[in-house]
Amino acid sequence: MTHQETRSRGDQAQTLRGLMQRLQSKQPESVALAPSRRACAIGVTSGKGGVGKTNIALNLAIALARLDSRTCLIDANPGLGNIDLLCGLNGYWNLSHVVSGARNLREIVLAGPEGVDVIPGASGLTELGECPATVQTDVVRQLAEFEEEHDFVVIDTGAGTHSAACEFLNDCDIVLVVTTPEPTSVADAYALIKNLSGRDIPRLEVLVNQSDAAAQAHLVAQRIQETARTFLHIEVTAGGFVPKDPQVAAAVVRRKPFLIDSPQSPASSAIQQLAVRLKRVFEMHPPQTAARAGSFFPRMQTRRVQRAA
């Protein structure tokens, strides 16, 4: 028997043991697990892939950590996420193993750069709704306790308007829609904003990535803002821009975040400014609506339960 087969059988046995322990537990089925403090949840998303969304999320998390903010980065891309590859990490376990009972949350968290905690495979949370109530309560409890230790939770969602991505965005305090100046990217970004327009998201921003100049980025953001205001009757904030920078591609090849690999580059300066602004926004204007009570993960689970009822 090969080492891989042995590990696979061991994983299956541990999963079954974890699942049985949860099903036999006497935990209450409610999800009223709001911690005493709450982090700011920032969803980073895009209308299409290939616009640099994951790179923005990773480097934004690092920039927030540099501002003395305890930061958690969640890879919620469906399928194979690549945040671990972008920062030179190699993680086998992910959140789906927490859902299955094979591991607890602390065992799958990766130690990212600059003290950022990385949770891989958060798309596995979409499986949670099909699990018994005791399993759901256990997983949400672990996530809520972990969230309580952080000031910011940055969620890298999947691209597009599919339900899995929007499920994470529903309960974010700030949603950052990343686009490039390309017409197809702008059109897809607007389609995503249209899909999000009927949801209770306190702050929706558009960030123009890979822009040749500030004027170009301004025109792109202005076009999206005016169209959203006219046809969707919502306000979209201009989230700034990240200039086209060859150092970004070079950092990807070296499997390093560009903020660390080339801290003085134009892209790094733009991300640092973005982090400063977003931190100031949340500190000065925290969401006050009843729907924003509690922390991100219990909010998300409560919404899921209400939707299923």
C-alpha cells in the first residue's frame, strides 16, 4: 500500500469519527453566536476572472496587517483557490475538512505573510446547509470564535454572479468589485453590481485594476457609477485604482505578494493607500443596521437558515 493510499484511508477514518462525535453531541441548534466584538468583513470580487482579484485580496490583507490590524484572509474561490500559491504556502487541509469533521478550524489555518491568517477552501461552506444542525452549529461556532480574534476578515470570492459567490457577499460590510479598463471586464463588473443591487450591502465599491493612468481609471469608475445611479438607483463608491505594474507579474512568478516583493512599486503604493482608506471608513462609519448585528459568519449562517425556512 502506498503512502498516499494510507493517508487517504486515515483521512476517511478520521472524518467518520469527527462526524459521529458531532452527531452525538448535545449542542443547541441555534446559531446565536455573536461574539463580543466584530471584525470588518471585506468581500473582494469581480464580474469575470483574470482581473487580478485574488492578488488584490492577498495584498490588501497584508496592507491591513501592516496597519496593526489583526487580519484573516479567506479563500472562498470555488474549486481550486490559489492564494496559498501566491504567497508560497502549501496547504493540504481546507475548510471542507472542518465541515466533514476531519479537522478542526485551528488545524487548517495557514500562517500567511505579515501575520495574516489564511483559511483555504472556504467554498466548502456551501456544503454546510446540507449538514445536520449540530454540525452547522459546531462549524459556525469555530468560525465565530476565530473571527473574534481579528479586526478584518478579507474574503476572496469566486468571480461572476453565481450564488456561491453572492452568498459570501450578502453579509460583508464592504464589497470591493474589481475590474480592469477592458470593455468586457467593465460590462461584467456592472452585471455583478446589478445582481448585488437588491441585497443589503452597506458599502459597494468599484476598484479599477491594471489601469494605464489615473484619468483612465476615473472614467471607468465614473461610467459604472453613473449607470448604476441611473438604472439601478444605487450609489457605487469609486474605490480608486491600482496601476498596471510589471512588478506584479514578477512577484507572481516568484510566489511572493507584490507588496513584499516590491514594496516601493506603484501597485504596492496603491494597495497601501486602499488599506488606509478602508480602515478609516470602517472606523468612522461602522454599519449600524440590525441586519449587521453580530459577526460575519453567524450572520451568514442565520441568513441561510432563514432562507431555508
